Amino acid sequence: MARSKAETTVGRPRARSPRKKAPTPRRKNGSDALYQAALELIVERGYHSATTAAISKRAGMSAAALYAHYSSKEELAWQLFLDINKQAALGLREKIEGLDSASSRIRGIVQHVFEWTMDNRHAAIFLFLIRHSEFFEREKHLDADGRAELVQMFMETIEYGWKTGELPKADINTLLKATGVPLVFVRDWLEGWDPQDLRAYIDDATHMCCRALGMRDQGASEASSIVKPNRRR
């Protein structure tokens, strides 16, 4: 099977930027060593080239031991995907529920996503590879709880804005455009197009999200001083 564009580009940065080893998501049942090995090899080689033999070898165990925990490589990667999604959203709800405007909640989500990405580079690359490739047919049919909790909280924030009157009703294309704004910044950073600290773009990304949704960013300065650079060819 041919690799997707996401698999062949994300995770192979064109410029040097700090790399941190991703913390292994903790599970009550299963092997941390298998999780860490699968995460590292899928990021390094791509999903299809990260074989069960290579994963088990890096984890320091036999292929038979891997199958004692998971029925297949797909099952292992799928559980890793779901656990990282939960890890990425950890603590966010508590941070934003006390904020009294939709725009301030969007700012809180953007800040959380950017800071988590910088602290968990390998895990963030893994999520991009899984979401933007054809690894799992069933990924397309996930319910809201199975899909990224960050996206779910973003949609809840939009509904909050509708209730308060801060945000006008919008069609699905507008909502998708707005939720995709922070991911553009994250993707460019992961690919090495922009090695600058992601936190420098919190104001700009928040402003762009709010503008896409047709509301004013109440926490923004009078003029955004940060301009997102164009991708280098």
C-alpha cells in the first residue's frame, strides 16, 4: 500500500527543532514497553514499515509476547491512538469551564494544544499520522467519545458561544475551518517549517479561530503583531 502524504512528510522535519521523547501512556493492562516501541517506530518509519517483529524487538520481547497483549499491530496502534487522545485533553476541561466567554475558552484550548504538542512531539506526530492516513478504516466511524476529546471540547465551546449569543450560528464547513486553524500551526511546527516556539502564535491562532467563527476575540490586543510565515518551497 502506498503511503499517504501525511505519513511521508509529518515527522521528518526540514529544520531542526527540539525533540522530546514522548511519555508512555499508562494502561492497567498491557505493556508500557510495547507502547513506547510502537510509538517510536511508527513515527520513525511510518505505520506500514513498523512491523510487529521490529516493535517487539525494540520492546525487548518476542513477537509471541506481543500477541499475548494485542491481537495485531492494528489493535496495539489503535489503543495507543485512543490513549494519546485522552492524554492530550487531560486537565483541559477544568481549565476552560471557569472562563466566562467563548473566545477566552478557545484561547485556552489553543494554548493547551500548543503546549502539549511542544512537550509531546512524538505523540503529536503519531496523532497526525493516524488521523490523516488510511491506517484504520474504523477511524472514520468513531463516535464523539472515541474521536479526539480536544475536538469535542472545541465543539462544546462553540455551543456555549451560541447559548450566550457571543457566537452566530454557523454551518459545518465554517466549524471545520475554525477547528482546523490551530492544527495548521501545529503541523507546520512538527514538519519543521517553523521552528519557533509555538506559544508565540497563541494570540494569532486564537484570533484566526474567532474570525473564522464570526466573533470578536475579547482577549486579543488591538492588532495582532504576529504574522504566520508562508511555507518555504
